Amino acid sequence: MKAPHIVRSFFLAFKNFTNHAENDIKIYMTDYILYATDKNYLELCATSLYSLLEKASHPLSVYIIESDLGDEKSKLQEVAKKFNSDITFIPIADISSKLIAAGIPPYRGGYSPYARFFITDYITEGKILYLDCDILVKGDVTEILNFDADGKPIAAVADQCSSYVNPLIGLGKNDVYFNSGVLLFDAEKCHETNVSDRFLEAVKTIDLKNTFLGADQDIMNRAFYGQIGKLPLKSNMMFTSRFFSPKNIYRLASKNEDTYYTEDEIKDAKENPLAIHFAGGGRYQPWREEGIYFTNEEAREWFDAYKKCCPDGKTDTEKLEALHNTNSRRKVFFKIAKIMPGFYCSLKGFLRKVRLIPKLIKSR
């Protein structure tokens, strides 16, 4: 090989190497994960973080908005270190001071539910994926981070409850209502649309004591109406979408393909879930004694992740598994839901509407 060819080959090889390196650095520097936790949710946060990093295709930069964790931070740092990732902690006091200054009252004793909407005060570029602590990650979240939100500052999964909740926050019955358990922020777009300021303004327009599914979620849907991209359903699989058929999901939620997800999208999400969200309170959570609404397989997956990251944790998984297997209410639910899913979903949908009546009256 002649000298010029050798030089050129070397140059191209070096260029390809540096391009790959730059891409790797770009991925690492602009893919961020966000959680918010205090000591009460520390082990849940660690379990979710472990399940996420274990399946990630590359190391990730993790931000955690924390409330008085103290030395307990080390438990989360150990999880990140195991997967060559790093954690940056943001004290909740840094954010709550802004809410207090704006005259916003605490929600359920604190400001943590609002904190995620101020993350772009700390991260000014790239994508930020926020996850609730009650989420078990099933796949590589790079697919979510790469989602094209069509220029919108936030992306989320559509919730099943819009027809019940929307009247409380001034939206139309068929407007898409989004769940706040998994959020994808585009930092630059958030700055362009003043996300934190809009959130603060929206808080003042909602009766926080008259919310249906939690103040932060209602505020988000009010503040960013028309500015939320629709993530694939697989990004945030709650119990209804995991367990019931598309037809019965529509029946339960008073939805259809135009106002929720298509049958094909629901089926794909069931077959290829990226994140299981144990949302809905203690009855939906395998780490609670009153847990009912989840499958044994889902519970075992969560227990396995928990044992790996919290071997000395306070949760007795063997006791819980035994309780779940003997829980009479759980057995009755699964019998009815499997034998008569249509009846169950119709009844559940009706009871949701009845439960909402006092709140609707109060909001008028």
C-alpha cells in the first residue's frame, strides 16, 4: 500500500473512532434519568433504579430530588456504581423555596409531587426521563429517550381516566388526559415554553383539595394542555392496560381508539412493555399487604429486583408472597375479572362516575 493510501486509511479510521466516541459522549451527556424520593420511598426508588440500569444499553446520568436522605444516599449510589452510572442529588429545599415564595401550599405535607417540573432549572439541554418510584422497568429506556415528541416540551402516556377527571380541571370530556408517572422532558423546549412558570400559574387555578387523581397530575394537564406529546403506551403500563383487553379497557374508561390508544397499540404494549407502573395505591402494589391488582409474575419480578438492591431491606418478600396467595379478595377479583371482564369493567366504570359526582358539584 502506498504512503498516501496508508495515511488516508489511518485518517478515516481515526475519524470513525472519534465520531463514535463523540456519539457515545453525546448519548451519555444528554440522556438523563430523574427520580424524586425521601426516606419513606428510598427502597422503592432503589428498586426502580436497579431495574432501569440493569436493562440500560449504556451508563446513564441520574438526578434524584431528595428530601433529607442524609447517609441513606449511599444505597442509591451503590446501585448506580454497580452499573457505571452516576447520581447527582438535588435537595428538595432548593425547589420548595420557589413554591413557597409563589404562595403555593404544600400537597399532602410536602412539595415533592411538584418538584419534577423544575428539573430544567438544573439541566438545560437534552432529554430527561422522569420515573415514579413505584415503577419496575422491563426494557431499555433508550427507546423512550429517543421518542420524537414533535416539538412539544413534555411527553407522557395517556391515562384512562380523562372522561372522569377533565371536567374538574376545565378540559373537555374527550381531551387526552396524561399520567404523570413517566414524563419525558425536552430541556430546551421546556425553557422556550417557560414550563416551571406555567406550572406555578396553573397551581393557582385548581382547587388542590378537590383533585381526583393527585394535584400534580391535574395541574400538569391544565398547565400544558396541547403541549404534551403522547408516549407509546408501553412506556407506562398501569394495571388496567396490563390486564384487560382493548375492548374492556375502552368500556372501563369510556374511551375509544381516537381518545386513547388503538387496539394494535394496546396489544403491542402488552407484548413488549417497557415499564410497569404499580399506580393506584396500596391495592396495586406487591410490596403492600393489601396488594390485590397485579399478577404473581409481576410481583416476583419486583421482589427479585428488590432483593438484588436491598438485601437487608425492611420488606419481607416471602411473607408478602404468602399473603398474596391466600388473600380472599384477590382470588375473588381474578375469578370475576377473568370470567366476566366486561361486567367487571362496566361496573367499575359506573362506580368511578358515581365517586366523581361530589367533586363535580363542588367544582361548579
